[in-house]
Amino acid sequence: MKYQQELKDSIRKALPDLDVVIAWSSGFDPLHATPHFIRRDEDIDRLEIGPLCVHNLATYLPGLRGKKVGIVVKGCDSRSVIELLQENLIKREDVTIFGFPCTGVVDQTKVRKALGNAGRVDFCQVASQTLVVGAGGTEHKLRLSKVLADKCFSCQYPNALLADHFVGEKISPSVAEEEGYDDLAAFENMPLDERFAFWQKEMDRCIRCYACRNACPMCVCRDHCLAESRDPHWLSQEDNVRDKWMFQLIHAYHLAGRCTECGECQRACPMDIPLLLLKKKMNKEIKELFQYEAGVDPAATPPLLSFKMEEENIKEREW
Amino acid sequence: MPVLKGKELRIVGFLCNWCSYGGADTAGVGRFTQPTDLRIIRVPCSGRIDPLFIIKTLMNGADGVLVSGCHPRDCHYAEGNFYARRRLEVLHRFLPILGFEPGRFEYTWVSASEGQRWQQVVTRFTEQIHKLGPAPKIAGPEASKTLRQMEAAL
Amino acid sequence: MAKVQFIKSADVKPWLAELAQQHRVFAPAYDGEALIFRPFDPELEVVLDRAATMPPKKTVFPQSEMLVDFTYSKDPEDLSRVRIEARETLPEGKTLVFGSRPCDVRGFTMFDRVYLSEKMTDIYYQARRRNTLFISLACSTIENTCFCHWVGSDPCDHTGSDVLAIPVSGGYLLESVTVSGEKLLDSQLLADGASRKAEADKFCHEIAGLLGSTRDLSQAPEKLLAVFDNMEFWEEVSAKCLSCGACTYLCPSCYCFNITDETSGMKGKRLRSWDNCMSAQFTMEASGHNPRPTKAHRLKNRVGHKFSYYPAIHGGVTSCCGCGRCIKSCPAGIDIREIVLKAINFAPAAVEE
Amino acid sequence: MKIGVFVCHCGSNIEGTVDTAAVAAAAREFPGVAFATDTMYTCSEPGQEEIVTAIKEQQLDGVVVASCTPRMHEQTFRRTVERAGLNRYLFEMANIREHVSWIGKDREANTNKAIDLVRMSAAKLLHNRPLLSKKFEINKRVLIIGGGVAGIQAALDCAEGGLQVVLVEKTSSIGGKMAKLDKTFPTVDCSSCILGPRMVDVAQHPNITLHAYSEIDEVSGYVGNFEVKVKKKATYVDWKKCTGCGVCMTKCPSRKATDYFNEGIGKTTAINIPFPQAIPKKAKIDADFCMKLQKGKCGICEKICPTGCIDYSQQDEYVTEKVGAIIAATGFDLFDWTVYGEYGAGRYPDVITSLQYERMLSASGPTGGHIKRPSDGREPKNVVFIQCVGSRDKSVGRPYCTGFCCMYTAKQAILTKDHLPESRSYVFYMDIRATGKNYDEFTRRAMEEYDAKYIRGRVSMIYPKGDRLLVRGADTLMGTQVELDADLVVLAVGAQAAAGANQLAEKLRISYDSYGFYMEGHPKLKPVETNTAGVYLAGSCQGPKDIPSSVSQGSAAAAKVLGLFSKDKLESDPQVSMVDIKRCIGCGKCMKTCPFGAIKEIDFRGMKKAEVIETICQGCGICTSTCPQGAVQLQHFTDNQILSEVNALCQF
């Protein structure tokens, strides 16, 4: 990544005033990055940015309340930071934001599919439009357009919307805004009963690990989630589709008007359940109804926490 | 749970205490005949209705859910139905992605004086649900029982 | 003496169909993008070339199971006198898992030491364990996350399996491990495999070689205890942990559970469901006090339990089978190997005078 | 929990279409139910005794009554269980009358539905917890909005009862519609003679603070502790100095101002005192017509005012009044009759409203009590009265009966004969509504002694015919067409909700019906209460009323306030929200959405947490449906309580 050195320099300058800077470094194999907590100068060297930096590091911010935290953000991640600021869950003065222009991150599920049963990954390089992966003794060239996450194809905010330090040149979104929900539209063209069956099938394999919830930067209830609570007692601990699906709807509804569409829920899901679809649908409706997008303006009020006496876009049916 | 030998469908109503519950009372006082399917859960205000109650009710297998509150601007608590309107409208638009037929959930406003309107609302909603027929059920707590029977069969 | 048979690749599905007459057969198949053990369905492709997303843990240790079902009944003379009739709901029926990996199945041996000990037997676990057979498949590829050789295993380890299948040209060599496994190998679809034994041995030798060098974990129990009170150490290694349950629920050797009662009307059931030590609820006490209040405490427990406390009471056996799923599926990319090695190599800073 | 279930027959009201014995039998199978029976009238003395006895004998710790709507008898039964030593919230009601027996005749379906409703109630009751009220201080002042006869009565009764009263009147004088009337039915006594002294009493009473020419801007707080922001509109006259001498009126050159008091019959001066008996008798400037305010020229009133009270720069002023109760007595407005094309839609000067006619009849009115045709000042010979103009007419959205028009029309027919003995009155009517004391006798007198000709039927058209009007209508009793030459037509215009009534209701958080009239707490049993504690109604704001009824309601509302204030402290409703401090993460979403500002942020061991101020919380539960982790729960309507109802209904 072009701006990596610039970013490192920027962090090096700021680190003395910070308790920690959250960034990424190379993970357990060359194909995976991992969140990287920079506390000491020597930690900076391992920093890496690029299409493997899938994690939305904003998720860690509420847990570090009271500390001076630096955070490296992609455009989508910055929206989560903004949303957290808006909800008073973090303090602006405690957070130092490092932004860079993001050209998209990979979807590891797509990569896995493209590689097949390749075995051990030996190296991974990012060329201009391809990801070159050496695995099982062969070199695989994966076109980025095939392995980038879906969310990147509808991304409207490739640059951090809020940053104290921005490295590199800002870039413009690669897709027109109206195309953002094409994938949703395709799903919505399915007959109702197929959608109903689809979700039941998808939810059936949920293992209730709640990675979706815990990876979500906006799931701020953390240890007090309804999922495990008896009072209120919304869900049983039974392994049935109804409770598992219900949990995802609780998640989706609690994010209504707050979700920044970072896609962490879906990325974190070890069972690859397409959870982002639910959130996108919610966001689409919120946007249509209230012309509102979460995580764009730290001073905005989320639409479900406010109202208008006359709602322009709600046509109450003549019931 | 078959409801009344298949004559009825399970329709659950969430009504605010001050307007719509009163409107349903007014309909009763006026002896405005209504279908018998609806079961009303009384809540203080439509603003108390967490949309998740509606989802939960549908997930539990209800065939229809009707929410009714005070007309906008008439909320006993001044603002409750304004919040409710947004939340319910979002839900109304959201449910189809899950595969729930759009007509299974409706929300409306009925004041305490509108007994006749309440009769019309209930009648129309019940007809709408009967037209849709019983809702498809989602595997719930009884699923493990089936699994056990399956195990026992082998 | 083990029975050794050969099956052609093309005959795997017919054979499973045959076995399905007497067993509930599970085999790895895709569900969406996840490869999981699904009830055998001739329509579904059985995917054997890679390890499943999720081990077949559910077959013996369901995600949730009913332990007891109970019914309240009232004394007609005095309605306030309520009787509870409770019934154990022991699982029945025979299950067969095909295509599990040696590491997956070896995980159950970690369960066995806990649930089938001399002191205590978990009857629900016991019933399923007895009635579940495993035809495991030796691994033909090695991934970056594989480390079964660190914990005393290898890609052809048959521990815990009833039959071990080893890829040979044109099919698989099937080697019985247990008596029950031997009985499975009676099908007309199978041929004697003795002639291919050498090829299989060669395969096992080569694949084990691909794993590379191992690490000595013998000091782990002691070293982990040494850093027990070093919260700074644990805070650092757990910084990126999200406290979700992906690692534990996908772990073939994690066996913790929670028990809850659910009633509906006059009926109810006692459920046992998976629980995970990464969750704050796991040790939450009724008073509101939590002895493991932070993710650092909880990750310490997970690593410590597997590599120190369990071995301490079970003859040095590490409660980890090295399948690497906790690494691969961790949404934050936490590598348990890294933590254990870090603890082993941890040198306390010299005390400043 | 040991629950007792009591299924009420309500005579045959329920038993007629619900098998109550079967409901009780089914209830015996429900979890927690230890006792179930059906009883004839649960709310009756023996019915309540049966509950008390059962609680004691069966050691019940929860009660379900399946009977009428909780809006009717929940309070009754809560007191019943309390008498037996139970907390009043360990009680649930299943509405099997209004919601079951009265809306369908299918006994099987009704019985089945009643069983479900009892199942729900019992399931919820299992999650009920005893709740205890908190006591809080009250501010024993009352605000009365509207200085018509109802408001005046309420103000005087409260003031006499020793309360501090704040009376707010929209116009520059109290008196309301009654002050405009010449005489009142059925006694034909002088309206201002009976109202005038009471208006003076208001002015002089030491306990009454009057804000005339003022409106309600904002209302906050709750019963016992309201805070009301009153907007005192600019009058451009310093009322502290104005003596009401009226010199300004004599010299004001702008004499074309609308005379609202006289219903537009004639004009008045830009600076004016609306009528001689006005209270407060203070001048105000109608800015729309004042040359000084409009064009900056003139200033005569300022020059001649002996006390120097004119202040052209005056601005609206706001005062905040703290009160414990509020009475709305905002009255009514006349229906805009010009929607009726058949009556000329306002084109014919000799078609006037009954209230304009009233001003004409009044000796202090613009014509000095002479009946004159507005067109040419001639005395009319034939006066035609048309009733139900904007009453009982669905086509104009006014299907209700205003109720008092029949009576004042009869009065006006009588007065017409008194004023003009040669005249003849004709009254087109639909039905005669004369149900008060001495009312029917009064209308009879109009017909029999004063020779008013009553024609049952409606007028289809009024045409000009020379300088007179031709009134064409039907006589439905005779089945004939009627055509009358009229010199003057008086329309008995019906009442509608006062302008701005809806906005005021929103500020007061009370509800109104589809016509804008305020909703009483119960149509029979709570005629002057509203559903908002501490807010009461008097007079025509609740629905059109004649003077005696308005006065009665004024007194009734005053009695309610006096009753409320007879306690030194009020008990808060414990059905308020509570925060589980362990679950709360201090995100503040509940604070954002609370309409009452009843949730505050507190510091708990260095962590932000929410806390509900119990006396301010009104129990709407918006916070509960907002809190994602369910940390704030509305007591008596908790998630678990509502979920238990859902689960009781939906066990598929």
C-alpha cells in the first residue's frame, strides 16, 4: 500500500501522546491481516494497510473508554467512529483518527472459494488489480474485482469522513450511489416463500457464537445483550431456527438507523450467514423514509430517536 | 395450536390504552359486531410497542398482527405515537425481506371515540388475514422434539 | 487385527446410502458457504477434500439438547397443589459420521475424560457417544492453521475413530479401528485393501512431513501458570479479542455447557446448551459479581484450561487437537499458538533494584 | 403464585354469549391458577366480597377478573384486592365484555376467545410484582383556561374554596359567549344582569389572578406540578395605568375596526374596550386598524390619554405560572355557515346569525336594542328563523346536535314579538330538542302565546325578491312546499370546537374527538376529568352546552380540583419506568426520547447510568422500547409481561 510509510510516520509522531494506536498487521498467514495494537515504537514497523485489512477497528473503541486511543480507519470504519461519537459512547478528545483512501478490502469467503483446496498459503502480494497468492506450491492470480467484499462495490465513502490525520490523496467512490442496493433488489425479486425458506435455511446453521454481535461496532450493549438475558427473556438458549433468527432480527432492529454497513457481522460469522443483507434492507428503508445515513454526521440524531409531526414519506395506510 | 377448529386464525393486536383500546371498548359499547379472531394486548402507549414484539409474535406463528394507537398529535403522552409511527413504518417495510407477506402486519390509528372505525379496522384486517390464510410456521421449541422422535425411530 | 478394505471414490455415496439404513449418517456438505456435517442426502455433494468449517461436535454434544421434560399437573381437589412429573430424555438411535478429520474426532477423547470419568458419568453424553461411530478421513492438505503435531497427533491419527479412511489412488483405504468399525466394513461395495496398505502408509508419512517442525509444549502447563497473575500479559494478548464464542463453539474439544429451564403453559423442559468461557455471562454470579470480569481474564482461562489446567489433571494431555479452527474462524485473527508460545518464552522483566 | 380467577356474568351481558362456567373451568388448568369461579356481578358488593373471601380462604396472591373493560373497573377491583391485603398490582383484568360478549354472538367462539384472554391475563399476572406509590408535594394553585361562564364559575368556586386561581382569557375581556347574549332561556332574564356581577367577582376576588388577552404557550410538568408559560399578547396599553375611562375610544379616528364583540354588526374603533361591562375594563389597540401602528401617523390616543398608558412599542410578554391543576374551559365557536349556498353563502345582508341577532336585541348592542334590517335599517315584519345550520348535517361534517339552538330560537321568536308586536316569526326546524327543566313549556309559549309559526322542514333556497327575501322550503308535516316573504332571516348556527382547540389539547396532552371537542375521562362517570391527571374540562370545549350545563361543569371541575388538593401530598402512579443499573450502559437513548424529561444521567461509581425521576415519569414506556438492552423497564408493562402475553397466545 502506497501510503503505508506516510501513515507509520504519522503514527510515530502521535504515539507519545496516545495509550495505544489500533491498526493492522499481518496475521496467521500471508493472506490474513489482524488487528494490531501499537503501544511501543517498535510495534509500528509491523503495521500494514491494504485490501486484507478487513477488520473494523472502531469496534474496540467503546472498550477503551478513558484511554487516549489512536485508530486507523477505512472510510466505512470512520462512519462507525462517527456514529459512536454521535451516541456519546466515546469522546472526541480521546480519539485520534488516522485515515487513508481505501480501494476496497477482500472478502475472505470469496478468496477461499477462488483458491479452492489450495493448502498452505506461502505468500500474498497485491498488484494493481490482482491479488497474487502462492498456495500449495502454485501461484494464484485473483482479480480484485472478483474477491473484494460486496460492500466495497456499493461504497460511497472510500475516504475517512472524519480524520485527524489523513494520508494520501482522497479518492472518489467507484460506484454511483443508486447502484448501492442492486444486490438487495435481486434478493427482493425472489418470491416471498423462497425468502422465508432462505432465511430459515441460513439461520439453521447459526451456532449462536455471537461473533456477528461482538464484531459489530454499534453493538454497544456488550455484556448486557438480550440474547443471553432472562429478564427480559426474549430468547431461549435452545438451538432452534426461531430463536436464532429472532436474534438476528433483534440485532437488525437495534441497528436500525445506526448501522454504518461495515459488514462486520457477516464477515465475522464463521458460518458465513449473509447477515448484511438484513441490515442493508433496513438501511435502505431508513434512507428512503428519512433521507438518513448513519455515521455521516456526528451531530445528527438517529431517525428512530426522533420524529416529525408530519412525516413526508410515511403514507399511513387508510386502515 | 389450531384455533377454534380452524375457524379462526391467530391475530394479535397491540393497542394503546388511551385511544385504541378505548375505541375497541366504544365498539363494544355500541355492539358493533366484529370477527372473533383478534386477541388484544393492552399497552400504555403505541410508543411502548417495541417492533420486536411484533416480530416475536409473527415468529411465534401468529397469522396477523395489528397495532393501533392514538392518531398522530393525539397521543396521551404527546409524542409516543410519533416514535411509534417511524418504528412501525420501518418494520412494515422491513418484514417482506424476511418472507413475511406484507399484509400480515398493519398499523393504524383509532381514537377512543371511533368505535365504528374500530369495527371496520378489525373486520377488514381479519378478512385480509383470512385471505392470506395461516402463516407458515417456523421451527421453534418443538423442533428438538421432532429430532428426538427421529432418533427414536432408528 | 484391523480389517482393511478399499472403496472406490465413486462408491462412497452408495456406501453411505447403505449405511444410512441403519444409522443417521452425517457427512460434510456445503450449506451456503459453510462446510458442515449435514444429514446424508444423496442429492448433496459430499465434500471430502478440505476440513469442514465446523467439526462434527454436534453429533455427540448437541448445540442444545433436552435433558428432562417436565409436566405440571394439578390436584383436582386442591388446584394449588401442583405435581411435577419429570422425565429424562435420553437420546436414542445410532449415528454415523463420515468424513470427520482425525483432529475432529480426537477432540471427543478430551470430552471422554470429563464426561465418562470413573467419578462421574454424563448419561446423555454417554448415550450419544456409544451410539455414534466415526469414519474419519486422513488429511490430504495441510493449512497454515494446522498444528495437530504440536499436541501429539498427526494427519492419520485414528484415535477416537472407528474407521480411518486414507486417500489412495482411485479411492480410499478403510482401516477399522474398533470392533464396531470393523462391522461397518462388510459392504459389497468394498474390496480387500491389504494390497494398498503400503501406498496408504506412504501417504501418511508424506503428509505428516508437510506439517513441518513441531514445537515442544511440555513446559506450557507450568509457564502458563507462571503468567497467571500477569494481567498485563493477558491484556496485551487479548486486546483484539471480541469475546465472541466462535473459537469455543467451533472447537472439537470445548465441552462447556449451560443449563436453563424453559416452560410454556403447564409443560417445560430443561435444556443443556453450549456455553463458552469467552462470554462475560459464563462466570457471572447471581450477585452481579464476575470473577472473570474482562476479556483478558477469559482468554487466559481458555488458553490456560487447554494447555495447563486440563493437562494437569488428565495426565499431561493437552485439551487441544490442533485443528486450527479457532485461529481460522476468529473474527479478529487471534492465534492461540502465538499466545502459548509467548507464555512459554515469557521472561519476566528483571526486577529493578 | 396462587391465582384466583373470577369470571363475571355481568347479568346476561357476558353470560348471554360466553359460557362463563366453561371459562372458569378452563382457567383452572392454567399455570398458577389455584381457584376459578364464575359470578353474577363481580363488581357488586357481594361480588367483591367473594373475591376478598377467596383471597383470604385460598391464600391467593394474585387475582384475575374477567369482566368488562379495565377502563371501567380496574380501579374498583384494585381496591378490592387491596382490601384483602394484596398489593393492587397483583391484579389483572380480562376484558370479555366490550371485547368479546358485546361484539359477537357466536357463543363457542366467544367462549374460546374469553378463555384466551384469561390465559393471557393469568400469564401476565405471573410476572406481576407488587408496586408501591411514592408521595410528592403539590402546588395548590389552579389554572383555568377560558373566561366564559364555565371558566368564571370554576374560577369563583375554586377561589371560594381557598385556592389560588390563575384565569387566562384569550380576548381582552372575560364573559365569553354569554356576555354577548341579550336574554337567556327559559326565564328570559337579562344575560348581562346575571353574568355581570360574577365577572366583577372575578375581578375583585383576592385569590384570582386574571390574564386577559393572553394565551397558553407551553405546558410542562405533571399533576400537582405543572408549569405553564402564558403569552400575554401586546395590547399597546399599559393596563396597570389604564382606568377604562374610554376617552381614547371617543377620539380614535380609526373607526372601521372589526367589532368582534358585536359579531361584526357595526364597527368599532382601533383602540377599544369591547363592551361597557368588560372585565378587565381596559382598552387595547387592534393593531390591524391602528394608523399609528400601521403607518406611524396619528398617536391621538397617546396624546389624550389622561393616565398616559398608551405604549405603541409594547411587545408580547411571557409569564410562567406554576400550578397543580388545569381546567380547560375554552368554549366553542360558531360554525361558518357561509358554506351553505342555499342560504346565500353570505351574499344577502339580511341573512344573519343568531348571535348577531342577539347583539341586535341587546339594549347595549350596536342598534341599541332595535331590530333593524342590516340592509336598509327598516324594521322587519316577517322574521324567518332557520334551525340546524351546521348541526345534524353530515354534508357539512357536523352530524351532531348543538343542543341549545332550539331553545334560543324560541327565545328569539318571543323577543322579536316583544320588540316588534306587529311582526311574525316563522321557525323552520327538524325536531324540537327541549329537554331541560321548563324548556318544553318555553317553546310551547313561543308557538302558542307569541304566535311563532313552526314549520317542520328544511329551507331549500333563499332568493332575493325586491328588497325582501323569498324563503322556499318544505313543510314535511303537511307535505307541501312553503314559500315565505321574509324581511330578515336568522340562522340558528350550530357550535363547533373553538379555533385552536386542537393545539391547546396537544399542549395539555389531552385527546379530542374528530370534531375537536375534548374527550372526557369517561362518557358517563368522568364527565369533567380527562385522561391526563390534573387536567379537567368545563363547558362547551367538551361538547356544546347551554348555560346551566356549563355552569354545572364549571362547578364540577372546581370540585374535582378542590378534591385533588384536599390532600397535602399526591401519590405517584408506580407504573413508571425503572432502570436496572447493572444492565444500563449509559448510552442515553432513553433520555433522548422521553417526552417528559423524566430520565436523568447519573454517575454511578464513575459510570454513566440513567435514572428515572418517578414523579415526572408518566408511564408511556417509550424508553423501554428504545433501550436496546432492556435495562429500563416500564413497571407493570415490562418486556417479560408483554412477552408472556404473546407467548400465552402464540404457542404453535
